[in-house]
Amino acid sequence: MNVQSKQLGFTLVELMIALTLGLIVTAAAVQLILGSFITTRLQEANSQIQDSGLFGIDYIVKDIQMLNFGNSNQYEIKSNTPRGGVVLTAGSATSNLNATLGGTITVADVVSRSNGPSNMSRIVSDQLTIQFVAPTTMFNCEGVSVRTGDLIVQRYFLRKDGNTLSLVCDANTPTPATVMVADPADVTKEVEVANPAQNNPTAITGLGVQAQVIIPKVDQFKVLLGGMTDAGNLAYYDIETFKSKANLRVVALKLSVLIRSDTAVPSQSINPAQTFDLFGSTVTGLSGTLTDTTTANRVPRQLYIATVALRNGLGRNND
């Protein structure tokens, strides 16, 4: 009796088909994982930008709303308004900041101007300097407590932090609550006495020493001043142009901040050569690309714009 045995198994074609299907499934799984990774990175980056933008801009706007507060009998803000809330001039009795500057900072460094660093091609960043009298006991932008009635001077500008730029704030040193004076009973000794707050000091110190970061990872910071004529016509000007128009009153400010994430995201939806209109396409000269438009610069970015009415500068002086 003969028994014939047969060997059963897959043919070569079947094995190749199975292998191909396996590779397709594996590739789909890998693509799904990579897509999820990129999506997660993009969401994290956008969340980071949103937190920096919303909280940072809101913080700055709240301080801007207080500028010119406590400037007695000066209800309008011009480039020659003594102690005017927007510091456009300094160094003389008729300038906005008419106090003597202590330390190494110069008049040119302390006023609002347009010559700062930026990550946009051919467009420099701005510095905005404001001043107001503290309406209550509060903290300045450096986290230092300031007493009611003391003058606060703050300047916002971009500073290089490592390989990126950050929007920082620099403030003057508040008037100390006490000072040491000679003891009337014994001139060889000193006694501690109360020192009143100064709403119009003859000298200020502390500027240019320890500016604190308000918004990290900022590519551009621009400011427009809303100038109103005696006839009531309103137009927005960049800082340097406004300085040449002495008869205009500052009644509003527009801020534009271009914020980026910490790291690049390998997403084709991010165009490194994208053009940013800092105040909309209607404002000429303030639209451009980044200094780096290579594919390695696929970094999520978001532009934030805020318009602030200067409620302490909407009046008119009697003269």
C-alpha cells in the first residue's frame, strides 16, 4: 500500500502579497504616528504663542491705560508736554521727561524711538516709553512695589536673549520710603526719617539696569501713535514721523507684536517666507518677511495687534 504525502504552504506569490500588505499597513501606522506627533507639536506651539500674546499684551495695555495719570493741569499729550504720558522727548524743562537721568542711560536711549533689533528684514523694532503717577500702591513692570503718588517710568523694547529676541520692560527705581539724614541732636550721627513719594522728581535712577521679560520669543514690536489735530482729525503715525509734528495730540496707541514658538515644527502648512502685515496692508512700509526664509525656519508665528485709547490724554489744555 503506497501512501503519498503532500507538503502544504504559501506560494511565493502569496508570500510577496502578504509582505506588501504588511509594509503598507506598517507605513500607514508610521504615517499616522508622525502626523499625530506633528499635530501635537503644532498645537503646543500655538498654545504657547497664545498664552504669551494674550497675557503679555493685556499686561502692557493695562499699564498704557494709566499713562499721563497724575499729570496735573496737563490734559493733553504732545511732544513738548511736561511729564506727558508718552515720552517722546527728554532732557529739558519743556520735554516730556524733564527729570535728570541717573546711571549710564542717555536721553537718546530713554525716549520712544525706532531703531531696535528685529527678526524682520529691513524693518527695525520700536521702543515705547511711558510715564504716570501710581494711582495706588502697585508693582511696576520689574516687580518692585511702588507707593501711591510716586512717578513710574517704563520703557518697552526688544532685547536679545540667547538666539532670539524678547519684549522686555525697564522701570525706574521707586522713591525709597525712608532716608538717612543727619541727627539734629548730634551731627555725627544719622537718623532714619520718612521720605514722601515723588510725583515730579528732579532726578530718576534705575533705568537701563534690570529690564524684565514680558513676552518671550518676539520677532517684531511696532508702535503707531494716534495723532489728533485741533480740528479733530485723527491719523496714525510711526514714532519718528510723529516727533516731527509738534502740534498733534497723542490720543491713542496701536501695538503690533509678532510672537514665535520655541522650536520649529516640520509642517508643510508653515511657510517660512510668509509676509506679515504689521498693521494691515493699508499701512505702507510695515509689511515684510523674516530675515530667515529657509525651510529650516518653519516656526509657528502669530501677529497680535492692540489699539488703546489714552483716557488720561483725551482732554485739552486751556492755553
